[in-house]
Amino acid sequence: MPEPLRRLTGIAAALPIENVDTDMIYPGSTGKSLKRGDQARVALHRLRFSPEGEERPDFVLNKMPWREAKILVAGDNFGCGSSREMAVWALHEWGLRSIIAPRFGDIFYNNCCLNGLLPVRLERPIVDRLMALAQDPATATMTVDLQRCVVEAGGETYSFDIEQRAREGLLEGLDAIGMTLASADRIAQFGAAYRAALPWNAEPTRPLPQA
Amino acid sequence: MTKPQTSFEKIWAAHVIEQLEDGSDLLWIDRHLVNEGTSVQAFIELEERGLPVARPTMNLSVADHFPPTRGRHDPLKPGWGRDLIFGLRDASQRAGVPHIDYLANDQGICHVIGPELGFVLPGMIAVCGDSHTSTLGALGAIAFGIGTSELTHVLATGTLASRMPKSMAVELSGQLAAGVTAKDLILAIIGEIGTAGGTGHAIEYRGEAVGALEIEGRLTLCNMTIEAGARSGLVAPDEKTYAYLRGRPMAPEGAEWDRAEAWWRSLPSDPDARFDRTIHIDAGGIAPQVTWGTSPQDVAPVDGKIPDPASFADPKRREAATRALAYQGLMPGMKMSDIRIDQVFVGSCTNSRLSDLQDAARLIRGRKLAVGVTGFISPGSTRVKQRAEAEGLDVLFREAGFEWRDSACSMCCGIDTAPPGTRVAATSNRNFENRQGREVRTHLVGPAMAVAAGLAGHFVDIRKELADA
């Protein structure tokens, strides 16, 4: 269960690349463990490290003050590609708590909301402005307030939209499975009617053949 | 009069357990394909919480990412892959979830065996911890990829809370020309609408060109819906769907089949159903497609040229294209057919079914891979491999110099890789930087194009090859 996330102030780092896919965020071949808690090293691995494993000194997240970044301002369609949730775990474990971009991959967006990493969709001109602010250490500190659904940066305030379910989950750090299991009776009732109407849908009526 | 509904809306409505206060719906999930790449952690979390799997037989687990494509029957080498393959097997057994062993005849890429076994049927909601779950929408189902947290929820409850996406119709008029396949169609669509073009939407593919596609082509079409930004793509069920499914091992039989088919026939979109967005594409005007960049939207017809980044109006796109060409080691203005390749990969959930292999093998006609080019075939499932062998396709490929391997995700997701700098003609779905190995350059194409490129050493207009045959 993720920790609640309400209002967050921190350094924002700019990653001005379009279509950053989850392979770039979490290269499959670099991971060595599937456990939460082991993933920080893998985050954006090929951007952060050379093939020889040395830090790239010119990459933004390897430089101060962005090494301490809590917010990432990214290009359009961030997190497209594979569904691997390790991409979100890795960014969260590395220290990020919010990502701001014009659009996100749909699966990645959901995964963020379930793991305490707040995805903020803003119009591209605003993201461009935030990216410029993030590139200057003097203006790189921003606030993302999920209670008011605003980003505060450079003396301006920008409102964003987020689905109610995702917002509540992030604000409260809710346990989605526990919430659904509280409706177990309702699910069982639906299941009985569903099995009567569409039995072959509810479960395979012919089992997996034994090879 | 009830409001006309789309196919997606009909299927969705049949699965709503309750509307939640936050505006999402709690959905009954019919099928969950479970793979070792993303799902072992979910079983561990449930065990740690002491929660059972809600409906074990709605799930079907199979290792498809990590089984080796060479030396399948050798003992697995110690490492992450082996831990995951055995981890999935053991966790499935403990939870009572049906599991297909990686050495069994039913093994294969989950999006290939789901339809092959008749595990996924029209009118279902099917999920899997893999983004290419969209493939299964080709059977007239709602199918989408989910992350580990959501699939843990599905295992524990048999349900998922979700908000209905917006709807998008992709109307494909006309008929595909000879030598042009479903792969070219979906690449052309992605080139048109972009990799975020379908974000937040569920796509329904419609029109003459879709109806004309066989089910395996529709699976390819729906497979790369995720590369167009949409989590799910659907083709309404029709006679081809029923003919494909009848007699599959896990499909209903007898009176139950008749009941099921009667329901399936009610599922296509109503004639006046409204979509939030509609895209029209003339399928008859599409040429064989080849990607030149590092995003599936970086695509051009094989008789075209690599675009000049300066020709893109959007500065962000210009920057991305420049970066892509630098990575790919290509120059603007170069003819697509002048791109020389080093390796061919035929496989993946996109293009590894029997018709794909038939399509590719038919072009060989006694020729061999060009000097310096290597290639291998990884059939989509062990059954596909066996059927191909029964037709002698393996012999045709081997005689041309291709390696004939076993079924797994393989080079599609970098489990098998090529050496740095290798240029690959691949039938898979993602040409991302480093996806098939460090500094490997991927060009996405259909199976016949991949094999033709291997034989010639460069991409060729296979329409001409077929005309000459």
C-alpha cells in the first residue's frame, strides 16, 4: 500500500524527450529482481549510466540539484509501451513522487496512481513553461498539490484534472483489494446471475486439456 | 427505443457489477492470462496477505517470456529467467491456477495460445499483465493489458475497477492489395494517428478491409493497438470468428455453443451507434510498410523515402526524428529499399501464427539468405511450430539459412538479443532504442517483408516479388 500523497514541494527535473517508453524507464535486461524495494538502481538506467556502468555526468538526474528531484517534467506520451509496473516502482524508489507531462501511456498512468506516483496531465504549452523553469536551479522548486489539484511554479498556479478514483487512492493510500473485498456479497450475487446467463464466460466449461 | 450501443458498450455493460461512487465501474473479469514476466510478484503478495485466488480456473498461466528458444529441452540455466519460470509454475500450483508447463505442447506466447485454445471468446473481458493483450480483441472481446497491482486485484477478486474509455472507430474501407498484410495496415494506422493517437480510447476496427481479414490477421491488427496509444482494440464477431473458434479445446460445445453463438450475434455495434472519434483510412491505398525510426509511428511505405526531420511541422517531432535517425544510423532522403539489414527475426505475438509463417515461407522459392545476413523463426506457440513442421515449412526456412527455433517472446522484448549495431528486420511490435539489444536497430515489418529483406539483403517491394512469382 503506497503512502498517502497530498501536497509535495521539491526540485523538478526536465526530461525533454517525447515518447519515453517503459523500456527506457526500466530496461528488461537490466532488472535482476522483481521485488519492490530493489528497483531504484534500474530507473532510467541507460540514460543515467554508460554501457560500462559509469554514471553519465551530463545527465540531468546525475547533477545537483536534480539528483534530489521529486518531480519530473517530461515530454508527451510518457510511459508508453510495455505494461511493466516495475517502471513505476523504479521511479518511485529512486525518489520521484510526481510526473508532469502532456499525456501518458494509459497503462503506465494507472500503474502510477496505484503506487503513490502522481501523474499530472497539463497542456503542452504549460509543460513547456514548467520544463524551462525546471532547467534553472533558481526556479526548479515546484509544488504539486493534489488536494487542490494544482501545480505551483514560477509564481503561477496551474490546475489539473485527475479521475476521482485515482485522486482518492493517492490521497489516502487506499488498499484497492481490501475495498473490493468489502463488496464480496455484491460480487457473489452478480456472479450467480452471470453464471446462469453466460456460464461459458464465467469460467471455462471445458477445462484445459492435459498435455 | 434503447440508445444504440457500440460493441464495446454492450460487452462492458454486461460486466458491470456496480457503479462506484467515484465514477468508475466494478467489472466482472472473465479471463486472465498469467505470464512469468509480470505476475509472479502478484502471487507472492497474495500469499503474504493470506488471500486466496478468487476464481482459479478463470486464470491460465504460462511462461512465455523467458523459455529459451534454443535448447528448449536442456536444463534451464540458473538465473532470473529460470527463477521466474519455476516461480510461476509453483505459485500457480499453490493457488490452484491452471498452468501450462514451458515444455508442454500447449505452451506458447499467451496472446497466441489464448485464441488457439479457445480460452478467450467473444463478449468476454480478458486481461493480462502484458500490454499486447489488446490482441485478443480480434475475437470480439474487450481485452487490455494491466500492471502488477491490477492483476493482483484480479487474482484476489475476479474483478477490476475501471472507468469506461472513450470510443474511437477506425473505418478501413477498400481491400488490401496483394502482398499487403494486416501488419502493414496497423503500421499505416499508427503512422497516421501517432503513438498517442488512441490514448484514453478503446478502438473498434470496422469496414470492408477488416471484414476481409482472416482471424489471424485481425489478431495482428488488434495486437499493435497499444502502439497507437489505446489499451484495447476490437473487431466485432462475425462468421469468421465463429468458424475459427468452433472445435477449439476450451470453447463451448453442443447446446452451450448454440447458446453462446446466439449471444455473440447480438454483440456487433448497432448501426446508429455513436463513437467519440472516427478515423477513415483507405486500406486499398496502403503499400507494404517499414519503420525507419525508434517509434512505431516512424513508418514509411517501402517504395518511399526516409523523411527529412525538417519536414515535420512540430518541433518536438523534428527533435525526436533527428534523435531516431542518429540512433538508427540512417540519413534523410534515403530510399527505404536501400536500407541494408543484418538479421531477420520472425516471431512475437504480432506475427508468428501459422498464416504468418506460410506467408513468409512462400517467398523463399529456393533462395538463400543474402551473404552476411542471419535469421531465425520463433513460432508463436509449440502447436504452431508442430503444424508448420507438418507442412514442411521448417525445411523451407532451414534450407534458406534460417534457424528454426522454439516458441517464446524472444527478440521482441530483448530476451534474445543481437550484438550492438545489428540492423534487424523484425516482425515484432516495438522498435524502441535498445529493445532488441544494446544499440540494436530495429525495423518493424510484416513476415513476408522480413524474409524478403533477408534474402535480398535489403528491403524490397514484395508486391513486385509476388507479381514475378
